[in-house]
Amino acid sequence: MRRFGPPPPDGGPRLLRADSTGPRSGRPTLPGPPTEIVSTPSGVRLELLTTGVGDPVTVFAHGLAGDISGTRPLGSAVAGRRVFFHFRGHGRSEAPAGPWSFGDLASDLRSVADLSGATRAVGVSMGAAALCRLLSETPDRFERVVLYLPASLDGTRPAAAEERVERLLAAVESGEAASIAAAAESELPPSVRNTPTGWSYLRQRVEQLQRDGLAAELTTLWHEPAVASPETLRRFSGRALVIGCLGDEVHPVAWAEQVADLLPGAELHVYDRPAVLWNNRRELRERISEFLNA
């Protein structure tokens, strides 16, 4: 197993800009909430964070190179306990020797869901594809699921997605804060870049990636389909909400439409522009919580 980082931190991000308003110091972000490391039946130890109290329990699965902090906004208004975790190779979760498959990610998700007693799940991009893999194997595992910007099920990826990940992995391997910030800046919509909100986000991303690194095995996931037989999703016995958006070069809306067509009675909502979490945060949060809290 080869894991990129973490090198000794040197603050940041310090972007090379002509203006004098960007972040120039290594001022740290506020510490995140305490997490725990749990053992799973597969032997892979995973990092998770539990918030809220009572039932129902909802598990949140992040996207490729994502983290717990990126999925927490999706659950801020969801009732009951909310369980956020890092897939293998992310955060403080272990990174066993590869290659990896979506079957492995589905195993991570299933383990966390079983340990926490989750009856509902939210998957983002790669996490949504892993959730589909789990549902194809166990169609009655969850009562309600939300699939936000689902990744492809057939193992294909747009060139833009591959380029983003390769650039981010190379930047994390370099250990340079400015390089990581430059690679992560593509995650921000143009309207947020060069703003205090954008700089705060980049600081958090740089510090997390410098501290925890990313596993190179993540690039092996797309060597085979996430779901070998997508038609098996038609056996899903719960309720599903699928969310896509127009104009996202990394998550074509056709993928969301395909998943919504396969899951019986699924609700499909398509936003009219990308960067939904930035441009439509409140409405997205309300849409997810209303579906899960019903």
C-alpha cells in the first residue's frame, strides 16, 4: 500500500496571487469534532463521527477524495443519529493493499451501517455508487436512501474527473500547501474563489490532506463496474431520492437519471447548475431532510 502524505505541515494555503487579500499566513482552522476508529468484520479500521441522538440512524458516505466535513452539511437537518465515516484510504481510516473495488467500498459502508444500526443512507458521488453496489447485493438493507450526484455504475469516468484526481494525488504527494490548494480550488465554483469563504474551505482541505493524505489505491476503483448488473437495483424495496444537476462535467446528469430509473419509484430532482452544495445549500439540505424525516 502506498499512501500519499502526510508530510510535515507548513501552514497554508498560500496561493500565489497578485492581490493582497488572499490568505498569506498559516493560520490554522478550528479543530474538528472528535472522531473514533472502529474495527470492521473485513479487518479494515475506519474513522467515523456520530452526531445527534435517537432513531432513526442515517449513515453518510462521501465522494472520492472527500471527507467527513464535506458530507456533514447534507445531514445538518436530518433527525436522529447521523453517522459520518471515511472510506478506506481517506482520513484516518486504514488503507489495505490494493487493488480495490466498489465491493470493498460497499463492505466499508455496510460495516458502518451494521455497527451503528443505520436504516437510512446518503451517498455522494463515489459513495452513491458504493451504496448502489450494496443495494444490488442486499436490496432490503435500507428503508430510505439519498443518492447525490451518483458516480457511474459501469466503470467509466469523464476525462475531467480523472484529471482532477490525478492532480490532487500528485499535489498531496508533493506535500506542498500551495500545490494542494491549487488542485483543490477546482472544487469551488468561480463565484466563491478569492473570497473569505473560499479561502476558509481551502485552508481546511489543505490541513486535512496534509495531515491524513490519500491512498494511491483509489485510482484502481474504476477498473471494473461499480455494479456488475444494474438491473438488480430494481429489487430495492425502500424509498429513494436521486439528485443530479445540469452542467456538471464530473457527474453527468444522465447518471442520476439512470439510477432513478433503476430504483423502483425513486424521486428524481435535477438542479439547473453545478456546485449545488455551494449555490443551493439551504434548499438541498431541506430537500434531503424532508425526504429522510418523513
